[in-house]
Amino acid sequence: MSDVPRIIQCIQNSTKEGDNILFSAASNVSHMGEIVGSEQARVRVKMYSLMDSEVLQRYSISPISPNNFPVAYYDRIVEVYKTADEIFVSRSNIIDFVFVLPMAEVESGMLSMSGADNVYCMRFYIANSSLHECNPNFYFCRYVMEPFSVRMFTTLNTLSQNVRRLMYHQSESATSKRSFRLALFPMEAFWYLAYRIGGVGVGACTVKSQSVTKYFNTLRMECCSKRNTLSYIRIMSRSALTATRKVLGHGVGVGLAKKRPTKAMPTDCCTIGCMLTSIDCSDEIPYEVLMKPDAPCTANGIDFVYSEQNRYLSCTVRFTKVTVSTADVATCRISSADVGASPVSGVYVSVWFKYNNALLEVVAINGETVLCTYVEEAEDDIELPMQLVAQLVAQFGTE
């Protein structure tokens, strides 16, 4: 039996023109390229090369900077360019996909997998010994028949987008758990995710009975049960979360408990005193999960559950809310975090003050508005102006 994982065998056998691949060559050195010709046993590949200072100087190209390409710069996405060199590669030497995005797509806001270790950006390609700008659209465009790598990228990018979205705009509480479901999720994408996360995640497969209703063309209905195979990938440790971020992007597992931006306030960012949402996994997998992989667990983590018969992926995220008391609270969780100063000194999440003889606590800061909850009374939360709260906090500290 072959030692090559089944998902890699699937990639080796199914890739065709338009797929970007990572492959091994002589001396076990890995290379990247786009398939431009396909045969049964081998593929013809046009090579990618890393954009280095020599190429930049030769063609007078400006390097990536925070002013012209902020996403690529701050997320440290490696830039490549397509060369004119072509080689034949045996299908058995294909190692994995690579996702090479035009710079316009990286900066479009549609990329959620930014920071994944097989995501690259590209501005130029070489043809006829001259440099040309690449097509601004590749993954986020129309296809009649999508290449395998495009389908895989689109699926994983959608999954990453939904996982990250759960970490934002949350109600204020100590610990949170949120779930979502993606219908018609491709099975090969789930097993690719399982392969990339590897043994650091908790995997299991169970068979459960499910009640369903049959509908007949004779206008008759019948209740019956069917077997449903559920496959689990559980991210319950720090090493598993790191492996997940290498696949779905390093923004997975971190967010802000703030309101959505509006037309009046189109941008909002992390500031001192705001609430950060974070999946803070422990170093070790919880004992009850080791004993029973599908056991309920309240510890921070991510549960991916795939139904093979129904072709849907359900995801449950458990995370904790942390007050950003210093910039290190955010940057130790995601190095690219840009933490601004508190808009008003003395106002931060969890600070207490008195208002109309009642004791209140700040639970969220949304621009110039502060959401507060009553500490000793069962009243609804109220919103107060930032300047008023700053005055009340200062007065409360002197009492």
C-alpha cells in the first residue's frame, strides 16, 4: 500500500491546466509552477520564482510597501513572479497546491486566508524576455469548469471567512460559543484540511442514526431512520491552532467585540480598553477529549464536524473575551495587530462608575459611544456618550 496520503494522490491524479502546484525536483528541492499542459503520467509546468532584489532592480519595480499594498505588506505574503521557463513534472512528484493570487485580489478584501503558508501574491510575469502585469483576477472570477486548486481555494477561503466572522461583533460576556453550517461542502476540502492539520488535531469518525422523512410521488410520506457518518476534526491545543492558521490564515482565532462599521464610521480598529475575542487553547488536549474524541467540551477550541451523507460542514467555535489593557495583549495573539491608543483616558472595558446613583460597568466601547451594564440592578444595558463616561469615571475614582 502506498505511503502517500489519499488526498495527495487525489491532487496528483486530478490536477490539470490552470492548477498551481508545489512539486519536488532533484535533490528534494521544492518548486512552484502553473500547469500549462497535462498528460496521464506527467504535466508541463511553467515555473514561479521568488521576487528578489535583483529582479526588482533589473526591471525598476518598486517593492511591496504599506502605502501601496498594505495587506500583502503587513501579512507578509511572499511575492512571486511567473517565469518563461517550462519543465515536465511527473504526477508522482506533486506535493501540494499553492495559491498564487494577483495583487489586486490580495488587496480586494475578499482574501480571508492571508498568512496561510501556501498563499502567495503576484504582480508580474515574464514573456518574450519582457515583464508584463498579470491579470488582476484569477480566483475571484468566472469559470465554466474550475481547476481543482481554484475549487479548493474558494472552499477554504469561505470556511476561513466564516470562522473569522464569528469572532467579531459579539455580545459582551466572559466566554462565548458560536456555530455555523456550510451546506454542500466538498469532501475533498474536508480531508485536505484534516491532512494539513495532521496529528496535532483530534480526529474521529462516528456513525449515528438520524430520523428523516421520505416523500413519494404518490403523495405519501414516511418517517424512517438512516445512518449518518460524522467525521470530526477538533482543534483543542495550541499546536493544533497553529496548524489550522497555516491552512486558513493567521487571522483565525482572533477578533473584536465591537459593532459593525457604518457609513458614518467606515473603519474601526483595536484600541486600548476594547474587548478582544481570542481562542486561547491550552498546550495539552483536554483529558475527556483524549478519552472520547466526540465528547462535549467547554474548553476553548474549534470543532469541525462533517456529515458525509448530507455533505455539510458544521463548525463550533469556543472563545474567551479579553480586555486589551496593553498592546501586548493583542500582538501576542496576532503579530500584525495595530493597536491604537484609548480614545479617552480612563475609559476602558470593565471600569466602574456611578450614574444617577447606580453603579455601572463599561462592557463595550464603540467609537464615541460606550455600552454600560448595571452592576447591582437588573436593568437593561444603556449607551452613554464617551465624554460623559470619562467624567463619571474620573469622579468615581476620587470618591
